[in-house]
Amino acid sequence: AQTVTQSQPEMSVQEAETVTLSCTYDTSESDYYLFWYKQPPSRQMILVIRQEAYKQQNATENRFSVNFQKAAKSFSLKISDSQLGDAAMYFCAYRSARDGNKLVFGAGTILRVKS
Amino acid sequence: DAMVIQNPRYQVTQFGKPVTLSCSQTLNHNVMYWYQQKSSQAPKLLFHYYDKDFNNEADTPDNFQSRRPNTSFCFLDIRSPGLGDAAMYLCATSRGGAGVGELFFGEGSRLTVL
């Protein structure tokens, strides 16, 4: 079974600075998808960024980018120019391309942004 | 613009008193999920529907049931809530089939059991 590990329960970043959230996963599959979801306090979970495993190029969405290392099974999220609105719980998640109806979540990382 | 709508947002029930949470979607997605999320933890999948095909997780207690009368609606029934069932319940949808298949989440229903 696939597992997703987020080793940082909590992170802090100064406003306008850059922070990187770590995620590793374990799978024997070669085709899969990876996601970072953001869950602000008392608000709905939304997709931040996604990566298809077959793509070598790292995904980027505005201030958010990933460092996808397939061989190392690592999928970190970099947030540049951090804003107060980035404060949230961030979940890394894995979805198999073969058995694609389930999302496996990591335990989450709480990101605090200091002004 | 709400695409996955959960009702109620907050539900208080008494120990053992049945409760139903609802979820509706305007995305016409094939797959609907129910997750349980306890404080500061990852969401835990309870079950999901692919169209009318119900898929239960092996460790989901029998106390939790679900219904999907049509594409747009899905219900979570908790037959006899215990104190341990107090949690946020998240509904999500996805298109299903091949492809990236990101999940779209509702705002959640927070259940309190007295």
C-alpha cells in the first residue's frame, strides 16, 4: 500500500520569505499523481498544485512550485514571497493512476506566516 | 460559485441519536467521497461512490452508512453517534476515469456529539 509522509508537523515563515514543505512517499508504481492541498482554518480544502509522475518538469503555479524527485520519491512544495493568506494546513497526497479513485494523504504540515 | 455544498455546516447531536449529513455537487462528477477528519489530522476516507457503485473502506465502522440517490447528491448517515465520531466530515468529488482526477472538496460539516 502506498504511504505519504510529511515529516514537518509545523513550519513558520516570515512574510515575503520563502519556505519549503517536505513530502516523501512510498509506492511500487511508476504511474501516479501527486498533489498539494491547502486547508485554511475553518475553510475548505483546495488544490494548490499537482504533478504527473510521467512529467519530468516540475509543476509551477504562480508563487507555488514543487521539487519532484521521482527516484528519491520526494515531492516538496516551495512557497515564494509568503503571504499571510498562505497560513494553513498543507497536505501532500498521492493518487495511483491504476487505482485512481483514492487519494492517500500525508499527516499534514501547519504553516504559520509571521508579519 | 459553490461547486460542492455540504449541509449543515455545524451539527450537534446527542449520543446515540442518528444524524444525516448531506452533500450536493454541481460539477456532474462521477465520484463522490466521504472523509472523516479529526482535529489537525489527515482526512480519513470512509467510502466513495463511483456512479452508483458503492465502495466501502475496510475499516469503516458499520455505524456509518451512505446513500447516493442521484449524481448530484450523496448522504452520510451515522446511525448511533458516539463521542469518538465527533469530527469534521468532508465531502469531495472527482471526475473519475483516466487522468489526473483532482478532488474538489466541500467546506465540511462539523459534528459535535454531546
